[in-house]
Amino acid sequence: MSHFSSEDEAVLQSMLRQLLQSVKEKITGAPSVECSEEILLHLEETDENFHNYEFVKYLRQYISSTLGSVIEEETEKCTSAQNQGEGTGYDTLVQHVTKKTRESKE
């Protein structure tokens, strides 16, 4: 993400600020830093507006446009292997696709 212009960075900061303002009360009301971290880690599960935040929308679009083809290709390979009896389940699929995505040049 280091190739963003200063204008892009400003827009991203604004979107992130909006997200943090929305969860500020939950975070500041937490009894400890660890609890605040847990709230943020599980935000998608606990905040019904999670997918409506502009920052989240942006991240989903960015990931899809930059890594979508890698994710689809690796998922297809694993699904094909599973259909041939070689796969070991969903957790392995997620781990494999995550690993291959991290290792990809994209």
C-alpha cells in the first residue's frame, strides 16, 4: 500500500477515522487494552454496520482487485483436489489459500 498518493492516504485516513469514531464508545468502555483489542478483532461479528463502513468497503474492493485472481485460482485448485479425494477439509483450504496468497507477488 506504499504506492498511494498523499491524497489517497488522506482519504484512507478519513475512512479509518470514521470507522474508529463508530466504535469509539465500545473501545473506550472496555475494561482493558486486551478487551479493546478483542472488540476490534471481532468487530465483524458484533457490529451490524461493519460492512457499511467505507473503510471496510474499500478494503474488500482492494483485496478483490489485487488478490481476487490468486484466491480464486488457489481455491479452484484445492476444490478440485478435494473432489478427487485428496483434500482434507475447509480449514486446510483456508490455510492453503491464505498461505499461497501471502506468498504471491500480487
